[in-house]
Amino acid sequence: MEYFRRRPVGWREDNRAAIIAMSFGGSKLKPSDLFNSLKVIEEETSNVDKSLSVGQKFFDRFKHRLTEENPFNA
């Protein structure tokens, strides 16, 4: 059920329809403003971006250990 909460049924069709409407209409609206299913996808994507920043923080803290020369690779 969690999968369908994050990826509502029919979101691909809504995305296609939004792309077509934007190309013909030249509207200033975002696709997520037109379809609720695309809004859910956009919110999930922003949550993933936040979790990536945690990974980036980890890398920034330990990159000196990861990039040091390994004496066993010689």
C-alpha cells in the first residue's frame, strides 16, 4: 500500500497529459498544479533530495579517509 501512496495509479497518464497541455497551451502552471497525482510524486522527490543531503554530509565528513592512498593497492 505504501508503494501506491507514493506512486498513485495513473500518474504516468497524468504526466503525459500535462506535457501535452503545456506544449499546446503555453500555460504558466506546473504539471503538479494540474494533477494531484503529480503533486504526490513531486513531494516524494523532494523528500528523497533531503535524504541525499544526509549522504553528502557523511561523504564530506569522511572523504579524507576514502580518498587517502591505500597502502595495499600498491
